[in-house]
Amino acid sequence: MAKLDYKKMSEDILANVGGSENLANVNHCATRLRLKLKDPEKANKAELKKLDGVLGVEVAGEETQIIVGQIIEDLFYAFEEVSGVKGGVIDENLDPNLGKKTPLALFLSFLQLMAGIMSPIIPTLIIAGFFSLILTLGTQFFGLDSTTSTYTILHNISQAPFYFLPIMCAYTSAKKFNVEPPMAMLLAGILLYPGWVDLVNNANGATFTSYFGIPVYLCAYGSSTLPIVLSVWIMSKVDGFLKRIIPTTIRYFLKPVCLIFIMSIITLSVTGPLGYLITDYIAAGINFVRETVPWLTVPAIYLFSATLGVFCPGFHLALIPIATVNFATYGYDDIINMWFFSGTTVPGFTALWFSIKTKSIKGKNIGIPAAISALFGGISEPTTYGILYKVPVLYIVNTIAGTILAIYNGIVGTKAYAYGAYYLTNLPLFYSANDPTNLYKALIGIAIVAVVTFIGVMFTKWEYSEDDDAVAAPPTLKLFKKD
């Protein structure tokens, strides 16, 4: 199997997006190279789609997203080197018409922003899930004593990503807003420092305290994301202002002090509480649906993602904070991970049956790797862009099967007891000693999906295009050859 030349691939991508001078920002998520272009019209999507290793191209708001699947990390580092543009660089003059955007466009831009901030953090959440699994298996089957130091350290590892989530968000937000990361991380540290936590815990029913006579809302910021994102955004504006007014000769030591002093006031009195309350109200709204019509919560999100959600790819990452709140509050997540469960296992089985039925060599070369990627890696983009967008009948089959799985999980109340419980490799994350039947619920859901997608794929009429405009699989994934 031929190996991709990531440097050459990066050069070809760069040439087809207008060169380095047209790049305002370079970033990536789990499967996409995300490029913010100064002039999006310079992007040649037709040529980009023809490049070896490219699964598809999407334009989401101001971003041109190049879908490449699991090679993204290698490609991203090569692209940074070739382009000379590092991730997180932002051109403040990119969009002079920002104020003229419609509310919908602003909302979609916000989702894309949050997705970009959350993407680099996902591996830490998956790590937390695996260590939670180790604790569960260790205590249930291997006699791990919860009073030992080993248990304590493993528990610390499983919880640290959630507790220190604001600090990680501060770092990724700083990259997005062009702020010095240590300053942003210090700001987040102020919200998590034990002294502040003690103030909140020992409030004796009080809602506010004061800071230089300014009312400060008492709330805990552990596992939160939006408060620090808002605060770092404001910090970028304050930082720019201080750069303009403080003389260069004293800027090195005076600007950081002034910046943190000003931002400590703004964060504790305005942006922190605002972000906390917004998150709280969103969680309250979801909990209202969960308590009123519990089975409807996941199907509603899934149907949105399969319809309107396709116009803002990557928005699902913006909702990960809901999962972190659920884990912190309930010890499980029955919404976001279960939505992801529908969004990965269903495409996985659809791709599997597709690869068996199709007579297209190109289809088989895409179908089998796509099935493996979704079922055992939790990545559905190869199926979505390589199969579903090309065969509308299978897109409908996939949507129906996903909705059925979402309704089933909503009715029986399947729960993820650690982040990452949405593909077959991580099935043990559905297990809990206090809820041993939960794993069986997940297995039954998988069986339902396997049957429904099998019927839908095998007993419907469709064809897979072999034309040159078809989305091509990377050459490294070609498993079959024509005779």
C-alpha cells in the first residue's frame, strides 16, 4: 500500500487555496484540516477533491474544511511547516462585515468557534474515560481497593481533565484569539484556585461577595468552558488596548500586571457569571426535555444533526460541554455520547453492508475502511462524505436507522459512564456496577442497528458512481484491485 507524502499533499492543498498569503488561520479537528481564508473564492474545491488523501471539501461559514480522516495529525504538522502559518493565527481584519451578519450566521460562527476550541481537548476526555474504565474493571474484577494510593492516583487521572477543563479551554481559546496562552491559563487558574472554591463552598447561602466593592457572583467553575472562552475573548481586546497605551519601555512588566488585574474584575463580575448562567440555562432546558419527554432528547438532537446540522459541520464539538456537565452532575451522560453513538455505529454498519453489496471497486475501497473507522475509531466522516452524500438512498437509510437507535436509547435510558462510549472499541464504558444492565442495553441497540441498516442497504435500489468527480479514498486504503 502506497504511503501518502504529507509534504507534497500540503503543497498541493496550499496551491489550491491561494497560497500562504491567503491563509488567516490554520486549525484541525479529528478528521479535517480547517482553513480560514482571507478570500474564500480563491479555493479551488474541484481540484482539492481530486488530491490523493482528500475525502471531501466543505465550506462552513468562513472556514474551508478539507476532510482527510485519520491522517489529519500528520498532515496538519506538515501543512504548518509548508505554509509557514501556525495554528491559532488570526487575522483581525478578515471579516469587516461581521456586524452585518444575520443572527443565524453569527450562531453558526459561534458553533464553529466552540468546535475549534474543543477539538484539541477531546483526547484528554477520552483518556479520562479509559481511566474510569480501568477503575471500574479493577474494582469489580481484579480486587483493586478504593482505599489504596493506586486507586486514588487512577481516580485523579480520570477526573483531572474535567476539573481542569477551563485551563485547557483557556489555552485553546488563547490560540484562537491571539492571546498569550500563559496569561489566559492564569486567568482560568484564578477561577479554580482553592481559595475561590472555599469562598463558594463556605458562602452559607449567600449569592454574592465583593471585589473592590464590586458585586461578584459566587459560583464554581470546575468543568466549565463558556465562562473562560468569553473571558479570553475580552482579554484579547483589553490586551490590544494596553499594547497601544503602555510605552514599550515599561510594557514587559506593566502590561501583564494590568491585564490580569483588569481581567480579574471583568471575569469575576461579568463574563464568568454570564458564561456560567448561560451554560446553566442550556442545561436546564435540556433537563426539562429529559424530565418531560426523556426519550425525545437524543432523537431531537440527532435529527437536527442529520438535517440542518449538515450545513454547519463540526458543530457537534461545540456541545461537548453538555457532556462534561452531565458527568460532573450525574456521573454519566445520556445525551451527547448517546447522540454520538447513533452518529458512529449507524454509519459504520451502513458502510459495512454497502461494501458487501456494491460491485464498485472504488466503493469497496471506501466502504471497508469507512466501516472500520466508524465502528472501531468513532470517526464517521469517511462514510458520510465517501458514501452517504453520493448515494441519497443510503443517506435516508442511515438517518432512519440513527433515529431508531436514538429513540431506543432514549426509551430504555442507555447511559455512558465515561466519555468516549460511542463506538464498539469502547463498549466497556457502558458498564457500571450500579447499573449492570446498561451494557446489555447498548448491545441490544447495536443489534438493532445492524439489522435495520442491513435491511435498508440490502433491499433498496441504488448505485455507486464510478465517475471522476466521485469522492476518492486515500490510496493507503485501497484493499481491492481490478482484475
